[in-house]
Amino acid sequence: MKKREQRPLLDELDRRIVGLLAADPELTNKALARRLGLAESTCAYRVRALRERGVVEGTTLRLDLAALGHPLQALIKVRLERHNAEHVNRLYASLVKTPGVIQVFHVAGADDFYLHVAVADAEALRDFVLLHVTVHRVVRQTETHLIFERREGVGVLPAPDPATD
Amino acid sequence: MKKREQRPLLDELDRRIVGLLAADPELTNKALARRLGLAESTCAYRVRALRERGVVEGTTLRLDLAALGHPLQALIKVRLERHNAEHVNRLYASLVKTPGVIQVFHVAGADDFYLHVAVADAEALRDFVLLHVTVHRVVRQTETHLIFERREGVGVLPAPDPATD
DNA sequence: CTTGAAATTGAAGCAGG
DNA sequence: CCTGCTTCAATTTCAAG
């Protein structure tokens, strides 16, 4: 089956918009337009189009997990017993809905999932694994790695040139 | 010695604000105020306070990495040769600035880092590992896991009750 | 800590190039 | 696909409870 691209590419202007918004998602449309030398209406039009095309999917609130009572983060590797779609999907759906789960990676290879979780303390971490992960009979084994720190990378976009005003 | 907390806790109102904003970071202050039954100025005041206290750290733009030309994601486990602070910190700083890196986890145990990266194709992935990871002499070995899919979890907050209007 | 009303600023809609 | 103009909506500020 041929992969159908709804739009071949982003043009240069789109890239600049995405770059600037990625660097500061809270930029007002007005400020963005000015930096790009566009009319505000044009800028708003392009941004809306980027959202409609799904290039910009939305925004996420970055929270201080420690301040919210979950200072302990961990990466939990989950290996399954069986790998049929039914089991995998049910577990997947269950995990993403479990409180404390920040993100779930479904990966290729012998290990099936990596869970990024945030919990209150060591006891909560133990309970998380026992009550929400290994409780699923399809889970063969888990391996928990304490996270010292997590940093965001630069992502896939080149840094936009700094504003001149 | 008594542990000094900079602020004891979030009150109930703070929690509701954070919950609603986490569910939809693009809520206008006006809509947020209305849902909470607050005056707009009060609501804006509380939100600003949450940001100043660092509870709300900011927002992140969610992008379609595939649409940006990086459809392939991977989780790369990095194990170091030596673990002194100097080496670890230099590598850490280098990794987060490498194009294609979405996030870096610094973890406890024998494996030191997990890199979440997004690249254009298999060749770019190989080049990434060779040119940006194993090029550092302190890196002993890496293990690359292809990511089938990544989902966001519910996080640490209970789902706010749906709007009634 | 909260409020309403005033003043400022930003967003959206639209007809035309 | 881009623009300026108009109209409308949201945010900020502030003196006061």
C-alpha cells in the first residue's frame, strides 16, 4: 500500500514558524508575525493551517512533578510473556491510563515497553510495579531504573535565529 | 533540624487550576475563571503565582516529528566506561544539544543514559550513534531500540471533572 | 486573597489584491 | 496565498473590600 502524503513538505516559512513556536510556544501571534515580517492575519492563517495539517499537534503543560508530590521518577522496562496483538494492546491501553505514568514507549525487541513514571516515594514505586504492572499476567519481568534527572533535548529543528528587536 | 518548605502545599484551588490547565493548556484565562467560579483577575493572579513558584514550568509544543522529516524514533541506552562527574556532565551537556535528541534520561545503575531520539531513517540513526554518541571516548557501549510508538500517560494528576457548561 | 471596572492589547472575520 | 481594516474578545492593571 502506497503511503499517501497529504502535503509534500513544509515551505521555508512554515519551518520558521514551527521553529519560533517550538522555542517559545507562548509567543503571541502578533509577536510572531512581527518577527517574520508578516501581516498578523497571514501569520494566523499559516499557524492555523499547520495545526489543521497536524504538523503542530498541540501544547503540553510542563509541570514540576516534585512540587505536585511526585519527586521520584523511574524508567521501567517491561518484558512480556507472549506478544500477540490482543495482549499487547490491552496492556498498552491500561498502562497509559495508570496514574503516575508520564509516557510509554512501545519498542521493538525482547523488551516491549519502557514506562516513564513519577511517584511520591520508593514505596509508591514498589506499589506501582506490583499493583499496576506485574499484576498483568502477560508481564514476564520488569526492571526499574531510578531517574536522577531528565532533560529535554533540542529536538529536530535547527535553532531559529534570535530576534533582532 | 526542621525541613524548610518554601511553600507547604498547593491548596485545593491551585490543584484544580493545574488539573484543568494540564488537560487543556490552551484554555483562556477567561474560560478557566468561569469554570472555577472565580473572577478573571483572581484566576490570572493564581496562575501567575503558580508560574512564579515554578509549579507550572511552561508549555511545550507537541509536533508531528514524522511531518518534520524525522519519522523514525529510537531509545538508545548508553553505558559509560568511567563515571566521574566531569565525564558524565560533559557527555550529558553534549547529548542534550545534539540535533534529533528529544529527551535524555540520566539513570542510576550500570546504564547511564537513555536517549530518546527522532531521525529521518535507518541510516541517520546509524550516523547518530556513530557520530554523536560512540564518538565520545567515555562511552563503552550502546544499545538501540526502535520505537514503534510513544504515548503520553495521564500523568500525576487526577482527571478534573468535566465542564458543566 | 479576592474583586469589578477601566484601559490596553491581542485575535478573528472579511472583502479585495 | 497574502494583506489592511474593522470588530470583537481576552488580558492586565489597579484601587479597594
